[in-house]
Amino acid sequence: MEAVVEKRHKKKKVPFSGTKKIALSFAAVIFIGSILLSMPFANTLDVRPYIDNLYIAVSCVCVTGLTPFDVGAQYNLFGEIVMAILIQIGGLGLITFIYLILYQMGSKMRMKTKMVFSEALNADNAKTLPRLLKTIFFYTALMEIVGAIILSIVFVPQYGYVRGIYFGIWHAISGFCNAGFDLLGSTSLIKYNVNPVINFVIPLLIITGGIGFRVVLDLYDTFNKERHHKSKFCFHRFVRQLHLHSKLVLVTTFILLISGTILFLAIEYKNMATIGRMTFGQKLAASFFQSTTTRTAGFSSVPMVELRPATKIIMCILMFIGGSPASTAGGIKTVTFALVILMLHSVYNGSEETYVFHRRIKKRIMLSAFSIFAISLTICFTALILFTITDPQFNTLNLAMEVFSAFGTVGLSADVTGGLSFVGKIIDIMLMYTGRIGPVSLMILFTRKAHSQVDKEIKYPDEDVIVG
């Protein structure tokens, strides 16, 4: 009898979930990438210390874009191709590529394996996985090819056919994957800040890569339904048929893009070091570009160090929010931010439930959103405190930009990254990695269930406490 009881209470092994596989696959790709970038045949200049190559590998795989040196000058063609591959794998996820290979080979997978892939790719269930994968790869290829062709129109006249087309492909990958890396020197896209093609194509790539593949699939399915409807196309009916997740993503993205553009334009309007010397149309285009890239990509069309303090604070907020779930973007995600705002609105109105678009959000999801928000904010402020100790030579606001840029996998820096200490680079690496795999993923990776099944059945009496 005692043996039975002992066996019953024996601790269960923690399953090797999709979340853990994501974290470990990212780590494996980072390690391989850092080794390749450390090889002499990948460098044009003298090989830099391993910590710098590790930093670049992390920044590529986590699609951040922060770099302590000019990667275009440091690495040769091989090194640049390695970076592009790391960015592509980091943007779509190694798990995505592994599943596609197994699927194309016709390998039979157990249901447990399919469930792991479903969890890793945010699929509704194992049945929808193949279609979601096909959508991801077709959509990615389409956007990057179109982006590369249009960008080549700008680069070919300046760099010639071969290098111009190569630059078009490379920066299309970087743009769609929301990486923010460029091969154009330390000034990024500043010299193109009045170029209409760059100001349109790069933000378009960033937005299409950052709204999430499930939203794209939902838009495609809903459009097909509406197209085959008996009556003519009705926009109101089209919107009504979209899933709640898609509505939240699209509305929140639109609000953030517009508000970011207006605020950047208003604050920097007369700043001669940024957009003050431009025409109104150029100012508007540059403001939209910076509003788009700030949330997750990291391309800069104006010098970050010259921005006004108010602009830097707003950019920190946008970088913290980031892009949308199941996309190439980082940050806490648009849906998380929207749910936190909706929850605060419900509390203000004295409601215990949260409603949006005539739907009720489950309390479990609301709690998850608030947990992600709180954990992420704690991570960022902890890192900021550490930065003020390890790198006190920098302005605190510029360090805050560095923190939120790394955690949000953005890549914008107010001339901080290049001057970081060894420990400072380690902090940045940890922020980028944490920000990419997500606070919840990291929490699941390093913790176990807090309560056993027996504990869940125990309910304790309520008691009020004083708040505020």
C-alpha cells in the first residue's frame, strides 16, 4: 500500500514542450552562427573578439539589429550571407523550417510531436499546421521577392546590377523579418530619409512581417468567403467575419502607427538635427517611417542621438509594445498591450469582465496578458539599473532606449551599443534573447508547476486587504 502511495505522489517529469524547443533551437542557431562569424574566412577586417561575434549572432537570430560595429565593413560576402540566413531563421523560427523539412520528406509524426509543433507555431491545432506552414512560407517568399525587386530600383543605379540586386534581396529579408540590419554603413538609412521608395517599401515590409501569419491567413480566408458571397463585396460584413484576434491586431497596429507618426512629427517638427530642414511631405514620410520601424525593426532614418527627450520616451513605449503575436516581431506584442488597456478600462468602469467587439475575454487570457506586461517591465527596469552600474558613462535616457530596444528586438540605439562594456554586452545579449523567445516562454522554460493536482483542489477562505 505504501509503495502505491509513494508511486502516486512521485513527481512527474516535465514534458519537453514546444516552448522549450523554441528556446533551445534559438540557442543552438546562435551558437553555430557565432562560430561561423568568428572564422577568418567570414571577415574582411581582423577577426573581432568572440563576444562581438556572439552579439551579432544573437542580434541576427533575435531579429534585433543592434550592432557594436559596422557589419558591412567587418564581414565579407560569406559573413553577410551567414547573417541573412540567421535573420531568416530567427524571423520564421527554426521549428518552422524543421517541420517543413519533415513534412516535405513525408515523415510520419506522432500526435505528441505534432502537438509540440502546434504549440511552437501558435497553431489552433495539429490539423491546421500544414496549411499554416504553407501560408508562412508562401507569404514570406512573396513579400521578400516583391520587396527585393522594388528596393533594387533604388540600389542598382548606385551600386551596379550585381551588388544593387544583392542589396535589394538582403535588405528585403532584413525588413520583412523586422531585423533592422543594413549593409549601408554606420548611418543606416539616414541618407535615404527623403527617398519615397525607401520610405514606402521598408515600412510596408516591416508591417507585413509584424502583423502575424495567423492574421494574414484569416484575412485571406475571409476575403475568399466575401468574394464568393452572393451579394457584392461588403466591407462591414468582411470585418465582422474576422476573428477577434485579427481585429485586435489590426486596430491596435493602426492606432499605434498613426499616433506614433503624429507624436514624432509634432515633437521633432522644428528639430533641425532630425527632420526640421525637410519639406512637410518629407517630414510626414520620415515620421511615418520612424513610427513604423520603432515598434520592432530598428532601421533609422534620422540620428537617434539628436532626438528630443520626449521623442525618446515615446519611442521606448513603442519599442516595449513591439509587433503582433506569431510574427517576426518582438516586444510584449500589440494584443497584450490592447488587453492591458482594456482591463484597465474595465476596472475603471467597475466591471469584473472585459469585453471587446461584442466578445468577452477569458480571465485566464487577461491574467496572462497582465503577467507578460508585468514580467517584461520588471526585466527592463532591472536591466536599466544594471546598465547604470556597468556603463555609467552614458545618459540614463539613452540607456533606457538601449534596454527597450534590445528587449523589444528593435535595434535602435542612441550611440550606446558600440561603447558598452563586456558586462553591458552580456546584459544586451540576455535582453535580446529574452525579448525574442518571450517572457512567458522563459518563465515556462525555467520553472515548473507551482501546485500539484492536490493543491488545485484546495480552496482557502477569502479575506479583504486595503489597496492604495
